Amino acid sequence: MAAVLDALVPYVKQKIKDKAVQELGMLMGVSGEISKLGDTAYVADAERRRIDDAMVQGWVSKIKGALYEATDVVELCKLDAEERRRHEERGLWRCWAAMEEVAPDFIRQVLFCLRNPGFAYDTGSRIKGLNARLDGIRKEMADFRFEPLGRFRRPPGDADAATIINRTTTSLLDDSAIVGDAVQAEANSLVQLLLTGGGGGGGTVVVVSIVGVGGVGKTTLAQKIYNDRAIQAAFRRKIWLAVTENYTEEKAGKLLNTAITQAGGEPPRGGDKQVLSQALADVLSVVGKFLLVMDDVWSERPWTDVLKIPVLQAARSNPGSMVIVTTRKEHIAKDMGLGATYHQHRVRPMRDGDAWSLLKKQLPPQDVGSDSDLDHLKHIGMQIVRNCDGLPLAIKAIGGLLRTKKATKRQWTDVLDDPTWKTDKTHHDLNIALCLSYEDLSPELKQCFLYCSLFPKGHSIQQGIVIGMWMSEGFLKLPPNSEAGLKELEDIGMDYYKDLMTRNLIEPDDKFRDRSLCKMHDVIHSFAQYMAKEEALVVGQGQISSLVDSSQKFRRLWVESAESEVEYTALKQELLRSLIINARMKFGANTGDYSLSKFPSLRALFVIHAESDRFVESLGKLKHLRYLRLENTDITRLPDDIDKMKLLEHISICNCTMFTGQIPISILKLEHLRHLAIGAGTKFTVPKGFGGLTNLRTLAPFPAQRDGEWCSVQELGPLSRLRTLELGRLEAVPSGSMAAEAMICNKDHLRVLVLMCYDKSGGGEAAGTVLKEDDIQRIEEVFDQLCPPLQLETLKISNYFGRRLPIWMCMPTAMDMDSLTGLELIGISLCTQLPDGLGRLRSLEVLIVDFALAIRRVGPEFQRHSAGSTSSTRPSSSFPRLHFLKFSRLPEWEEWEWEEEAQGGGTIAMPVLDTITIIECKLDLLPPGLASSTRVHLRELYLIDVGRITILENFPSVLSLSVKLCPGLKTVRGFPRLQTAYFESCPALEVLEVNPALDTLDVGDPAMETLPEYMRGLKPRILGLFGLHQKLRDLLLLANSNDPLAEYRAEMDKIKHCGKLLIYDGRIK
């Protein structure tokens, strides 16, 4: 369940202790009944035993239902108390307040009832019924003989407890760390099978099944095959379909649409299954040999009912076409192979030695030292991995658990001897290693983990969204006696997110360096869904009717349908606390048919791609709502009575292009509002008085206005608790003195600051606008007054049209921003130089400079110490933590002077740099200090449109080199570890002295009529040629029978050492 009992009980107790609630004198009975439920250690036993005991599960469901209702009643009483306080502050009901202050409890109850008889009657009736329910539940508790589970709690201050839970990990585990080294051998074997045709012929399709138990690595193996360079060249079209477990008839259309799109076609609008099937057959018939991967298949129906006919029909025209299917069920794979050439590959569990190696890879070196440090634990560790049945996923999960322990025999033995290993294994979703990892979580962290099951399988989970939804459900709480201001609920949420990632229960999306997106492995997702099955439900296409017929009342619901409209009236789940709608809704004619009042307990509402403007007016009915996010919807405005949602904490409107209205003035009454984010594509104005929302932590963006009837930047002054602030339309601020009143420098909690202009020629669409000198001077004065606090972590300046950067960026004290990790300067088109001393920023990890049209030179001052720095200690090298550097669209940049620091035994600048990207400039040479034999971390180097550069040399650690549109480049050498190289439109290249055994070399140039001579000394495993002159392409393919054979042999002699030759029609993607 998303709510865990031993977290829910203390949460409700704490809410009842709220002073505003206790003043009503009505809820003490409820508090007493909850207290009678016993110590948290006993309900923890109930939470654990419910996994495989249906009777306990039923009891737990009863108590959770009662506790949920208790929170609703408490919050309604608190809302009433706060309303009473506001009236008293305005002088209303002051007489009542004076009487209640001196009256005994029972008199206070009478006075309350006289003042608000309707509310008192309703609330009193609910409390009476709730007490009766709790009394019955308490009496049943004795039948189960729950035991205290204190030993599962990590005692505070335990000297042997791990201290690395909140440590930020520094790198992601690669594929070999997930599945072991054997997967590459398996992939190579299957690649060869596919390349040789698999014995298929006569226009029949070849079906290759990859079978195995959940978590053994089937999908990973299929992905390795799918992305293999030889496979990319051999198959003209590749299609990947994630089929998943809950296949329905309605999903047939989605599968066909996806397949048609990936095959290069356009799905016919409004077509039924037969029309779409024929469209797929037509497009596949003309594309050439194709590869179709069907991943995670649980039923033969997606093949037999949907894809088989069009695929077999197209295969007749394209012999050698293949289908790969991954499944846990062997009989499904065999059924799919009927009528086709069929091969099966079973993914075997890992051997003990490989499993032990994989387990060790999960433990960070900084925690355990070298591998040999674990030798004393090998005997215990081998027993642990044997319990994982050789499944890489289970081993990863246990590794994540052990990562939170100390490497001692005592703690590892505790894991080995845990009784959870003896849990009944009959249910396929109960992976025992995951059970053990789950049981090791704190009650609060369990809730957050189970909540992630609300997102469908394969769906990306965004860090900021899930933390906001956790907060709305009350899953986040500050530690006892925490100092005010030092730790916020958002920090707690981030700690939980990182902890789940550290434990391998969620996996980061490696396309995002900041790890802000993650996913759950299918097996972990199934486990979480099983544990939350009583409360959380993901409803896919064609399953909406189950909500109408179901007597079960869910608390959390995700509704998804892409192909057909969902009947809004079918959502008969009045106890919902979280609702996510990713579907087109079908509303009735009556207003009541689309009212949100049917969900009175809702805490979180997230609507995606759905019609939402219809129920705007009923938002005010959601008294408990805390989280509201609308994404890609038709909403045009927020409701005028938004203040009725008095507990609202988070408002996010993203990509809602029809939203063009004014933020309603009633928003100023939302005392609890913490986050207001109205993203790109929306136009809006903010009412005066916004500075009164002093609880705000996020404001993105704030549209600056000239002084008038709308809010101006002056009102940002009182917002001292802001953590993220985006300021837009800064060109509209009339003076620097007005900008100063925003008091940005005094916002000590600020971590992210974005400063943007929209309408001038800093960059983007308005580039080229003729500027007045007064405008330039004014924007410089405005930005000068927006100096951030030293605690800032991320700074972005966009479309700034001043001739110099803000003064505070050029002052020595700016280099004392020791927390700054990211700096982006985008669209600084008139600035002629970068700030001095950026290299002194000790924590800077990412530096991006883009669309800086006037910069001609980057000098050594870019790296040097600032003489006036106030910090007592400065880093020993420039840019000590920078790992990503990008210079893009600097068309006048022609000189880069480097201050070499390694001479005399010093440390090189940018010692941990791993990626460099340089796009569109006039550099003729990269500085020698950047190309250094002592630079060991640099892995990727990208150069695009660096037209004057003639030589690249001495990059000993680079593994990937990509060079494009560099017509003057003649020499590349000193790349001894290079694995992949890409050269496009580099016609002058003559010398290529790199690792002769590099894995992949791709070369393309439309003017290339003969292969370059430098290829003779290279032995790449794969040589890819693309975009060649037609003459050379025809010669290499022997496309013209009149081509002299001697010319063909001469060209092939240059590349005779290459392992495999691939020739592409167009550019390699």
C-alpha cells in the first residue's frame, strides 16, 4: 500500500496534536482510540505480516481506512479553526473567542456548536462513527498477537549504523555492472544469428525468442542487439514495441500506430484496426529488410491478433526480416514461432562467481576500499547472492541494501539471517531479495517507494513531480527537533529520492546528468504494485469499466487512454487521494457530470493531455487539495475562487498554450502555497500583493511588469524563503533601483536563479533587433541589482542584451560562490568577454556559453585566481570539479589562451573534465593545456563547425571523438585509447594516428571520390561510410558493371584490415 501503517499511525497522532485542532476540544476521543492501537513497533509487525497473510491484510485495510477518514476530519477542523482565527484578526467573533478562552472543554464545544451548528453536527457525527470503528478494530487486534519489531529500526546514534544514506553518488553503473560480462557474448551470438539470416528463406520471417524469468536481463540483452552497429546497418528499419503485461483490445491501435511511425510511415487518422494493419503492411513492404522487437510479451494476442498478418505479408517482399520477442513464458514464444523459422535463446541465471563480482560492483570504493577489502566477507556474500537465484536485478537490490550497511560480518550476517528470506515464494511478484530490501526501508521511505508504482511500467518519473506528490500525501516529515530553516520538506523528499536510487529501487535515466528522471525496472514495479494493490491502481486502455463494477475503493489512481475517450462518470472512486489522468475525457451535458466534487478527499490532481477547462470551476470543492499540476491541457485560467483550496501548496501549469489569463487575485489568500510554476508556452500576469505569499519556495517564472496595476519585481522583496526563482521579461523593469527592491542578494535559501529577457536581441527569435542605447544601459543597471546570494547552486542568464555582464559577476567576491555547480550564459550577444576567475568556483560542474556573438578571445584570466577573493582557502587548480564544458555559437571567437598550471608539479586546470563540446567558432587551435598527457578523465570531445582548426593532438584519455564541418582539419593524432571516431565533411584530413584497434570509425563527405590513405593503418572493428560521392559509393557496392575492377581492389586494399564495412545511404544518427 502506498501508505504504510507504521508511518500512518504516528502521522495521524501528530495531526491531532495540532494546537488549532485541539482548541476545538472535539477530537480527543479519536486521539485516544488511535493511541490504544499500541506502539508503532506492533503495527510494524502488522505491516510486515500482511504480505502473505490475507487476514492481517484485511485488518490493515480496515485500520487504514479509519485513519484516512481521521485525517480528513482533522483537516476540516483545522481549516475551520484557521478561518476562525482570520475572522478574529479582523475583529469578527471576538466575543466568542474571549468566552472560549476561559471556558472549560465541554462549554467550548457547546460554544463552537452554537457558532457553526451545521459543521459541528456533521463533524460530530463523523467522529462518533469513527470512534466506533476504531474501537472495533482495536479489539480485533488482539487476535493476531502482533510482536514488537524494534530490531528492524536503526537506533539513533548507533555506532555501527551506516552514515552514507544521504551521500550523493558520483557515477552510474554501466550495463556490465547490471547483468555481468556474459551478456556481451550472448549478444554477439544472437547478432551473428540475425546477420546470417537465422535459416529463414522464401520470404518467411524469422522469430527469435529471448526467454527467462523476471529480472534475469532479457530486455537488456535485446537492447544490446537492437543498438548493435552491425544490426543498424543490416536492417533498413528497426521497430521497438514495449508490449507489457496488461494487453487489451484498445492497445492494438496504439501498437499499430507506434509500429507505423517507427517504420517511417504516418498512421491514418481515425482508422480502425484493419485499416491500421494494412497501413503497417504497406509501409513495411517498401522499406526493405526490417527488425521488429516485441519486448515484455505476456500474451500471444499482440502477435496473433495484431501484428502477425502485416508482418508476414511484408516479409514476403523483404526476405531476411526478423522478429525478436522477450518473454517470461516459453509457450508464448513457441506459439509466435508457428508458421515462421523459430529460434529460442534462454537467458541463464548468473554463475556464483559472476554474481559475487556483480554484488561487489554495487559497493562504492570510497566505502569499502579496494575489492580485496571484501575478501573477509566473501563467504557470507556468496550465501547472500545464492539466495538471489542468480538474478542480476535481485543482486543489484541486495547490493543497494548492503550499500547502506557497514562492511562488517555482523551487519552482513544480519542480512543473511533475516527471516524475510523464508517468505512464501508462490506469488510471482514477490521477489524475496526485493522483500528484504523493502523491509529495510524506514516506514516513510516505504510509502514513497510504493507511491512510485502509481506511474505505469516504463513511464519516466520526474523527481520534482513525485516529491511534490509525496508531500501532498503527508509522506514527508521533518526530523524531530530540527532547526527551523536548516531542513525543508523538499530536502527530505530529495533525500528519499536519492536513497531509493542508492538502493537500486529506482534507476536514473542516464540522458539527464542531474538524475532528475528515473524509472522502475519492470520486476521492481510489479513488486511495488503487489504491495500497494489494495490502494493504488493503474488503469490502462479498455479497463475503465473495472472501476464501475469494482467494490474496492482505491486511494490512488492513474487513468490512461490514448485511443478513445474515457467516460468521466465512470471514475466512481470517491475516496481517492491522488488522481492522475492521462486521457481524453468524455463529459456529460450536465454540470454535475464533470464536477470534481465527487473526489472530496483528493490531495493531488495531475492532468495530462486531457480536457481540463470544463472542471476548473469545481476545483474549489477540493478542500484537501495540496498538489495541482496541469500539463498539455486546454485550461485557459485558474478559478476565481482558488482561495477555497486553502491547503494548496503546489500549482504547476506546463505547456498549456491556451492559458492566457491573469492569475486570480484570490491566490493571495493561499497561505500554504509553496510552489507556483507556470511554464513555457503560457502568457499571464500576476496581481499586486504577491509579496504576501511569504511561504513560497518556487516561483518559475515571475513575469516582471512595469509599475501599474500588475505586480512588479519590488514585491519579490519579502519572499525570503524562495529556493528556485525564474525572473522573466526583465526588459520591462524600468530601473535598477526598482530591481534592487527585489532583494535577491538577501534570499539566503535561494538555490536556483534564472534571469531572462524576452523581447530584445540577447538571442533567440528577437535577435537582430535594433537596440537603443538607453535600453542597453537600463538592462545593465537592472541586472547589476540582481546579485544572488553566495549559497546559489545554479545560475542561468538568458537573452541578456547588455554590453557587459553584471558587475557582481565580475567582482572578486563572485568567485566565493562555493556552492555553485551549474552556470549557463545563453544569448549574451553583445558581451565581449567572460568574467575573470571563473576557474576559482570550486564546486562548478557544468559551464555552458551559447550564442555569445561578440566574444573574440578567452584569456588566461578566465582561469586565474581573483586577487580580491575573500575566501581563506582557494582550490589548488582552476575548475577543480568541472566535468562538462560547452562553447556554442561564438562565431567571432578566434583565440583561447590557456594558463598552464601543471608546470613544476602543479595540478592541471579542469582535472576531472570528461566532456568538451565546441560549436561554431574561428579557433585554429585548441590550447595545449587542454590537450595534456596528464588529463586522464576526459572521455568525449565534440567539434562542430570549427572551420579554421588544422590539428587535434595529445588527448590520451579520450574514448569518443566527433568532428563535423571542419574543412581545415589536416591532422588528428595522440588518441591512444580512442574507441569511436566520427568525421563528417572534413575533406582535408590526411593524418589519423589513433588507437589502431578502435571499435568504430565513421567517415562521411559528399566530395569524397576516393577513400583517404590514412585508413590503411587502422583496424577498426566496424568501418561506417556515409554520405559519399555517388561515384565512390557505386564503386564500393559494385553497383555499376562498367566500373574497373582494379579501382575497386585499390580502394578495398586501403580498408582490408577493417573487421566489417557498413555503407549508409544518408547521415548516421
